[in-house]
Amino acid sequence: MLTFEDVLAAQDRVSATARHTPLDYSHTFSAMTGADVHLKLELFQRTGSFKIRGATNRIATLSEAEQDAGVVTASAGNHAQGVALAATRIGVDSTIVMPEHAPISKVRATRNYGGEVELSGQDYDAAAERAHEIERAEGKTYVHAFDDWQVMAGQGTIGLEIAEDLPGVDTVVVPIGGGGLISGIATALKGKVDDVRVVGVQAEGAASVADSLQKGEVVARDSVETIADGIATRKVGEKTFEVIQERVDEVVTVSDSEIAVALTTLLERGKTLAEGAGAVPLAAVLEERFDYADDETIVPALCGGNIDLNMLTNVIMRGLVETGRYLKLRTVLKDRPGALERLVEVLTEYDANIYAIEHDRTSRDIAMNDAEVELDLETRGHDHVATIIDGLEDAGYEVEILV
């Protein structure tokens, strides 16, 4: 079992490479929740993720022969960058297998840090199978992304920093993929702070821990589907599951829509960019997925900021839709002069700002003398959306909401 002493031992090794990241009080999220919210901004870490900590600690403990043989790992992106940088810093060759559809930005960054990248498989688990083939064929040391005591100990140094910067912390909220991060943080906090609560959060589309805890053994999902690619694993680790059972107080889930709202709110109000997995703890706090008291001191651990720009565009759009800030609708007009102008006048009356209009006379779904119109609208919330829809229907339009 991972011990508090393991995390303390990792601190000196990790501090040579990783930054002590900020712990900032958030007026915005404290006001929104009624709690005393402090954001652990691990997304400002080197490589943009906490993974550099565990990778550094693991590679620092390799024997000379293991260092000469090199290391291999599998990763959706953040662990890849951590291993590549940690290995390059001490002159160790690294091979990283990433899923075929890993974000381009993470693939490029891993190569820039000195790692040799191979793309294989549809998800992390498939990539891991290929990485183990390389391990056996070439005699490299496999650096597991999470199910390794030294990796967990390295990640746990985040917990030591939280305890140092905020000794009165009541609850720390941590994302769970394979479980290495929360195992390390929980071990550090439970060894350092009295009566601290550790809450784990998974994306609904990759939530294996709740079933595993209920059955008392690791349960794997057949597949995963979530915008939080950093925690998109089919199952938690065997070693990490032991720690979670013993030291994590509660595990909850959030939907992709809730993650998108948290990410866009953090970006707009907190001026801070997180990736999907990084925003998961904040989503759990904002959606009150666990009970907390007014003025309770809560630390969401925002542990990753590496988001692909294409994904960011999609997530922002999802967040705007979920908060009533964007509306896409369809209606049908008579194909005659002034019909479109009249529609625009109605929208103007209800203060809808038009992003785009698509006007189509040729659709097979409408009558010969009709025209189909799709509109993208900027709106100011769900009440505003409802007012616009009611106004259009009162003016005689049949409206279909597309997004």
C-alpha cells in the first residue's frame, strides 16, 4: 500500500522538475456556491498537467540498467508529455504509444519534449496493449500512467502543497481516471491534515469506480465516451483501487454537458483555461454533486490545461447551449418578398442577435412555395430563449429547436 512516507520521499525528486503551483481563492466560485472555494491551479504546471510529477518520481527511481534500456508508456496525452520531459531531462530514451485519435496538440507537445510517439488503438487501453508489446520485445521499463506506487507518490505531492498552502482545508475534489492522482493526493492529505475529506469525480461516460466500489473489485467498462479525454479509461487500476477504497470518502459523476459548462464558466469568469478532465472537479462543486456546507473550505484540483483547439470550440459551444447563450432553430416561411425581413423584425423585437441565417428554397421537406430557414442566435439565458420561442410562435411561426 502507498504510504505517506512514500509521498514525502517523492517531494525532493519531484521539486527538481515540477513547479509548486498556485492555490488561489476564487471570489467568483465562492459567491456562486456559498462555499469558500480555492482553486488548485495545477494546470499551470510544466507540460500543462500534473503528470510530470509522477513520471519524474518513477524515472528517478529506475536503476542504471533500466535507464540505459529506456522507458515505454501509453497515454492519451498528459502522461505522455510528462514521461517524455522527465526522461529527456536525465538522458533516458522514451517511447510513448498514444491512441490514434489523441489530440494533435498533445502528440506534437510529446514529440517536442523528446519522446518517440507511436499512434495505436482507439483508446488508452488499446494503446497500453501495444506499449506492453514494445516492453516485452525491447526490454524497456513500462511507466504506468497511474497503477504504480512511485507514480502515485509523485502525484501525491500536490496534496502536500495543498496542505502547506491551506492547512484549514475541509474538502479536496479530484478527478479520477485510472486513479493515480486521487490515490496520491488522498494519501498525502490524510497523512497531513486532520478530518479532511477527499471527493473523487468521474465523467459519466467513463465512470467505472462507483460500480467497482459497490462490487468490491475492479470493474471494467466495455467502452468510454467523454469530452474529458484525460480521464477516459475503461477501468481504475488494481493498486489505485486499494487506495481509493481506504482513503477516498466519496465518488461522484458529472455529465459532459456539466463539464462543458464548468469549463466555459472557468474561462469566462476565472480567465483560466482547463481541459475537460481539469474542469471535472469544478463541475462537481457547481452542480452540487456532493453535500457541502456554507463557508466550507473546498479545493477543486484543476489538474490539466491541455485542450485541443478544435475540442475547445466544441466545448465552448456546448457550454453556451447549456447555459442558454446560443440557440439554433429552424422554421418555414412562405417564399415571397418580405417574408425573411418580417422574421428578422420579430427576432429584433425580442433582442435576439443573429449569428447566421441559412435560407433554402430547395429542401424536399417543404412545400414548393415555401422556404426553409435555419438561424443561429446569440441569447442571454434560458428565460430569453423561452421568450424568443414564444414570440415566434405567437407571430405564427412553427419553430423547431435544433441545438
